[in-house]
Amino acid sequence: MPNDAHGPPPKHDGKHSDSFSTRSNPSFISVKRYTVFVRIVKYALPLVALGVVTLILSWPMLETEQMDFHIGFASLDIDGSNDPAMVNPRYIGTDNEEQPFTITAEIAKTMKQSDSLFELTMPKADLSIKNGSWLALSANRGVFARIKKELELEGKVNLYHDSGYEFQTDKAKIYLDTNVAESNVRVHGQGPFGVVEAQGFRFIEKGKVIFFTGTSKIVIFPNAELSEQ
């Protein structure tokens, strides 16, 4: 009778048992997630390392490219020749004393003689000097020898020094590496000192010293102060 008072032992519901057996185990999920994370890191780290090494190795090449004509070829028909040309190219370099110079042009074409020779239309050159002064040149046409660092200018050649000197001639050759510019044709110049006419000239040290060649005529202004630059 005591057993009847308490009734039969409780029976487990089948649904309740199934629900209990499928309940998630937090520890198991954490381990699984950690395993997936380890696998991702295992494969991702070598890829990241490879990318860093590639960037380090390619960096010097990127810097070198900045020292050359960095405007690409454009599909232009210049003078009906169908030759590719560079539009607004810019060349940045240094002389043998690490002083910078820049050459620009409206159009540049590689010459057939060599891929290091460039035919320039409306070229300009800026030469910097360590004391802070500079020399600017411009012309209608020019040829730039990249390897030799030589620039030949022709047609309304103009040379201007920031101390106030300016010279005009029809032809000039600039040796960019040694800071020398010269011409063997008639030149006219003016500046704070006066005016000059000569059959040629030779600039050294980017215009710090100027020699006039051939028959020359110089008119010096009264009280003119010759610049030491």
C-alpha cells in the first residue's frame, strides 16, 4: 500500500529525453571555434609575410622609376609619323654633386638612334644650386641624352639666372652632370651689370662664372654691382 500511495515511478517522456540529448555543449563549441581560428592563422600568416617581402624587394625599383620619364606613351600622331609620343614628360635627376635638375617638355619622342635619346618639343630645364640659387633654360626644340646627361637646345634659347641675368641665343648645349653650358653662336644678354653681345659663351658652375667668346661687346651700367653668385 505504501507504494500505491506514492503511485508508480515517473516515466521519462521520450521528447524530453531527445531534447536533453541534443542540447549544445559550450566547451565543445569553443574548441571548434579555436580550431578554425588556428587554421585561418596558419594559412594567412605566410601570405601576409610574402606580401611584406614583395613590397620590400620592389621598393627600390619604385624609387628608381621616379627618376625617369614617368608619363607613359600616348597614342598621338605627331607630324603624321604615327610614332608614339610622351605628353608632358618630366625627368628628375642629379649632377655629380647631388644637386637636382628637372627637364620637362610639351612632347617627347624616342629617337630612332637610341632609346636613351629623346626629341623634345618646347623643352624647359631647371637646375638647382646648393646655395639656393637656380638656372632656368627654355627653347623651341631640344634633344636629351639620358645616359650622358646632356641637353641640346635650339630655337629661341633662353637662359635665366635668378640673380637677374638673362641670355638669348639660337643654340646651346648643357652638360647637366658637370654644370656647364656653352654655345658657339651669337648671344645677347642683359642683367643688373649691363648688356653684352658676343659670338658665343661658356657657363660653368651653373652660371656662377661666364666666359664670352669671339668678338664681344659689354656695356656696364653706371654704379652697377656685379653679383657674386
